Amino acid sequence: MSLPVEFTTYNDNSSKTSLAGKILLGVTGSVALGLSVISASFVSPAFRKFCLPYIPATRTQISNILQALEGRRGTLLDLGSGDGRIVLEAAKRNLVAHGVELNIWLVLYSKLDALRKGLANKTSFYRRDLWKFHVGKYDNIVIFGVEQMMGDLEVKFDSQCKNGCNVVACRFPLPNKRPTRTIGHGIDTVWIYEFNSPRRKSLDL
């Protein structure tokens, strides 16, 4: 006596649902990976000796910096240039302006913004560690630092800045050097220093 044979009917809709699920899973994974890579560039500063987070300059800070640069000529370097706005504003005022930034996404954004605003031929942006970047060729330097790093920055400027270099420190002053001028107050304060140290190292640009 033969037993009845049971047949299983497969639903095409379930196969389509399974395929859609795999596609959705792949897309979600790719997006998550991309966001992780991008966010890592912003989070990683917290794991360095000195945490220098990306905080865009306010309009008042930019205005104070530009006031500090009035009458200045030559070259300008923004150490930790972020989205490049200081570099672009300096270029509009006929300074040869460069930015140094470790976050690759901010460097790319700065370059695109300079291109969009017609300032690409007056600006340069480098993806470099500011501690390893020699500042000896610049006539003007802008730095948005944190309090813990200002002493080490002062040592760097003393050893590398050329005679007459104008350093504009924002948010925090240099601890052992008297500013020639102070503009603004509170978080928007900028301190202007003149360095007259001889160059002791060869330029790395």
C-alpha cells in the first residue's frame, strides 16, 4: 500500500521578500560602515594627547581675527583649519592662505568650498598633524587651541617662527608671552603676539 505523497508549494512572494531583506541588510550595513568611517575622523582627536575638537568659529571670532590681521601682508597659516573659513576669509584680503587639518573630510570640504568661491588659486589645505608641520615660512599664524596645548604651542612657535611672525591665538592665550594686542572678550577673545625667534629648522613644505 503506497503512502500519500505530500507536496510543498513555495510562494514566490516569500523568495522576493527574502531577496529584498538581503538587499536592505546590505544597504544598511554599507551606510553604517560609511558613517563609522566618517565619524571616526571627528571622534579620534579625543584619543590624542591634546584633544582639539572641531568647533566652527563664530562670526564674532572671525571678525576679531580679521581685525587682528588688518594691515598684515604675506602668508597666513591656520593651524587646525577645520572647515577652512578662516583661510578663505584671509585669501579674500589678499593673503596667501594655507590651512593644516588632520580630518580628511574637513580638508576635502575646505578645498571644495575654496573652488566654489573662486579662491582655489589663493589657498592650500594640507592633511597634516599640526605638531609635525613646520611653521617657519609664515608671516601670520592663527590657532584655535585648547588650554592644555598652549604651552607646547608657544615652545613650537619660539623654535620655528621667523622674525616678525604675527601669531593670533583664539579662545586661549599663550601662557608665558605678553600679547601686543588683545581684541574682544570671553570666548571670542583673540591675543596677538609677535615672534622674533630665528629659524632653527629647515622648512618642510
